[in-house]
Amino acid sequence: MRFVDEFREPELINKAADEIRRLAVPSRHYRLMEVCGGHTHAIYRFGLKDILPENIELIHGPGCPVCVLPMGRIDDGLTMAQDPDVIFAAFGDMMRVPGTQGSPLEHKARGMDVRIVYSPSDAIKLAQANPDRHVMFFAIGFETTAPSTALTLMRAKSLGLGNFSIFCNHVTIIPAIRAILDSPDMRLDGFVGPGHVSTVIGCRPYEWIAANEKKPIVVSGFEPLDILQSIVMLLRQLKNGKARVENQYKRVVPWEGNRAALAAMAEVFQLRPYFEWRGLGFISQSALRIRDTYAEWDAEQRFNIPGLRVTDPKAAQCGEVLKGVLKPAQCKLFGAECTPEHPIGALMVSSEGCCAAFYNYEHRKTAVVTNINASA
Amino acid sequence: MCLAIPGKIVELFPEERNLALVEVAGVRRRVDLGLLEEDRPVKGDWVLIHVGFAMSKISEQDALDQMNTLAMLGEAEAALQEIRGYGLGQEDGDPPVS
């Protein structure tokens, strides 16, 4: 309970922890998946595993858009940007993700024009400020971010911007959850549902998980109390043999989602027939591509991309860790060849990746404890 | 990546309905209101911002709590870096891009 005093409202957190202990049947082993990388980060950062009883296991889900993108897509993006007329623009967390020839940052060091933007609309500004160059924006993210890319494409069209395109790598959360549930080696009792994806898609898209798969799912906020309360709600449902969608994050997530955001996405995007995910393989209808009505701003239509399938380095076990089959520390490269300072795979690069989270909050703690024991 | 940054609307632009000037921890930048078309915020409202777009309206209390959560997550600096980076890092005072 060492972190509890630092939290806001420690009494409520203690109450939630007590309720969890009361509800968790001692003879039962609970496997709850938090889908979203933001929740993974929060769980490690707040030391929530220490607050939970031993028989509640939190499994990390695939909700980290940087982590699930196969290396080949990074290579494709960088290939397009090899033309000296092209400016490669992306969010900060893309910059250190490894491709086979290095990360965008490493390409920058070798002379490629690589720029960080903090908003897709700033990629448009970049294009307007550099009329003699072509700005290619590498778009990633789940449904939280896709609407912003959609509005940006609509703006590019209304401006008639000729020197701008987007390389679209947006993925959708529901097919990933379905793939997890269809996986034979994955036995789960319930889900802590994504917080910010749900502000866009609402809570309805999760109803099949409860109705068909008979698993409860609670959409959760990101504070320690939110996550603990969500676990209380899951355990209550499991105790009563129920399976429903519940919304713990009501203060931010509307049940119906954001209609304007969904409309923008429908205007600009359509589903790809299939898309490859690290760890989960090819999943049908799980990613967005730009509609032909916006073809002029679709980097995949303007440029020739190799479209090579690239597997991760042989020794790296990113796929298995992503699927939840291995814990981060069980990967042979973890903590040795692969650390946040020199990452081999995307799960160590992103702050939402479970390897980075585990390394920064758990691994260091264990190392300290081991050193203390060794010197005693 | 999933950073949702709370900010206060300090100015709206009559000639640009989909932009607002937002203040986060003393830093002022323009954000896009296009996703809140159906529930437009007014001056003084608080919003949650993600990659330069306002995603939802929230109460002032929730905004303060969210700042606290970001700080607890160790992401306050990243959040401020993101806000400062909006508009390619330009200070307000530049005319809206039309």
C-alpha cells in the first residue's frame, strides 16, 4: 500500500481496495484485460498491482497504436520520404520507433527531413509554409485520433492543398478485442475498457462482448481510483453472473459517443479488408484507409510503396508480449539488448507499451531490491 | 499518445468558428473545435484536448483533476510540450490560417 498516501482521496482508494478484496473469491483466479495502453501505463505507474489481491491478474491488451504497427509500415513511410522534396512529419512518439534501416530520428540524423508535429493540422501548416516541398504526415492512432486526421483531410481538400498527403495507419479497437477473444490461448474474465477511444465510439460498440461473449466490460477513467472502481464493478458483475457494458468514466464518455467525430471519419475513411497487426497477425476490417474521394491526399496513392512484410528481429518477442502470452520480463532481450535507451521493438519505445511501462516502474524496483538483498 | 490535456477556452474567433484560443498552465494556443460542432463550447468552458483538437467538454473540477492525473502519471511535461508545439510552436498573435 506504499503509494496510497500519495494519491488524492486515499480513503476512497482504500475503500475500493477493501471492496475488491471482499468481492474476489479466494479460490478463483481472475484474468482481467485492460485494453488501452494508457491504462497499462497508469497501472504500472500507480503500482496498482500491489494493491490488488494475488488472485486478480491484469493482462495487458493491444491498445497501443505505436506497438501494434508492424515494422514494414515504418519502412514504407520512410521509403516515401526518401525523396528530398518530401518532408516526413509525425508525432513525437513515432520518432524512435525502429524500422529495418533505423527509426525516423536515425533517418533524420542521416539527412532526411523529419519533423515532429503535435497535431495533424500542423502538418497542413507545414505544407503551407513550404510550398516547394511535399509534406507527408504519418498518421497513427485508434479512434481517439482518427477523427482529427479526418478533419485535417477535409481541410486539405477545402484548401485544395497540392503539396500534402497522409500515410494512414489508423486502426480500430473492436476487431482487436475480437481477435483477442478468438485466440485459443487467451482466457479472460472481463475487460477494463478504453477511456478516450470511447469518447468517440461511445459504449455501444462493446455490447457484443457482453451479449455474445458473456464477459463484462467497464469503460474506465485513468486515475487510480477510476481503475480500482472499474475493477470493483467488474467483480460485482462476475459475482452476480452478469455480463454488461458499464461506463465508469461518465464524466468524459457519452454513451452514444461523438457524432461529429464519427461523421468525419465516415466521410474520409473506409475500412481496409484486412491489416497486419504485430502479434495478432492479419485482422479483417481492423484498419482505416483513405477513401478515393480524398485520393489526392492519400500518400499510398500518390507514392509507390514497397508494401513489404517485415518481421521483427528474430530474438525479439514483441508479438508474444503484445498478445499477453509472455510478460515483458520473459522476452529474452528485455532489460539487456532492449531498454528504453536503446529499444529493439516498439513496445519499449512508446510510453503506452507494456515493456517500457514495466521497465520504468517494475524492473527498476526489482533491480534495487535484488541489489539490496545481494549486498546484505 | 493518449494524452488528453485539459484547457480553458479564453477566446473564440467570430471569423473562424472552428478555432478557439485555449489556455493550459499559462500557455495559450489555438485548438480545433470541429469535433464539438454539436455541443459548442463558449468562453470560460473547459475542454479535453487531444492532438490539437477539443474532444469533449468537462467541468472545471474534472479539468483540475485531469491536470493532477497527468502530473501523477509523469506526463505533465509531455502535455505542456505538446501544447507548446501546437501551431508549430508559434505564439498567439499570428493571424489565423485561412
